[in-house]
Amino acid sequence: MPNDQEKILKEEKELLKSLDSKIGKLAISLERARIDEYTSMMTRPWKFFFMNLVAGLFRGVGTAIGMTLVAALVIYILVKVLVSMVDLPIIGLYIAEVVKFVSQYMQQGIPAR
């Protein structure tokens, strides 16, 4: 009988060690997830609203600046390619007209309505 009790105690100690390591891992995961910051944000809704508003504004401005730079790069490359295609016999005439129209439009500016 004492042998069985020792065996049960040994199994319980192993289970407690396993449980202790799993709880430690859970605590580390909760720290990494910053659950405490999330719950404090939920208790203060105005701070949560303000933080999301600021994040959205910065995201929108960043997207606008990024898309402007990408569009400018694409237009620059397209103009360089189109200018080199002006020498093609069939397409060159049409491209030359487009380039001429765009340059005239840019020199005149946007007309007032």
C-alpha cells in the first residue's frame, strides 16, 4: 500500500510541475499580448477612440503619400517610354499627339470653371 501512495504522490508532483510550466507559459503569452493595456483601453472609451482616430489619420496620410509617390514614378516611367516610342511609324503619331496635348494642358494649367 505505501508503494501505491508513493506512486500517486510522484504522479501528482509531475502533474504539478507540468501545470506550473504551462501556467508560466500562459503568463508570458498574456504579457506579450498586452492584455492589461487592452483592458485599460476598454475601461476608458475616450482614450480608445482618440488612439484609433490618430492611428487612422496617420494610416490615411501614409497611404496618400505612398500612392502619390507610386503614381508619380509610374507616370515618369510611362512618359520616358512614350517619348522613346514616338519614333515608331504607326503608333508614334498618336503618341506624339498625346504628348503634345498633355504638354499644352500642363502649360495652360487647369481652366477655371
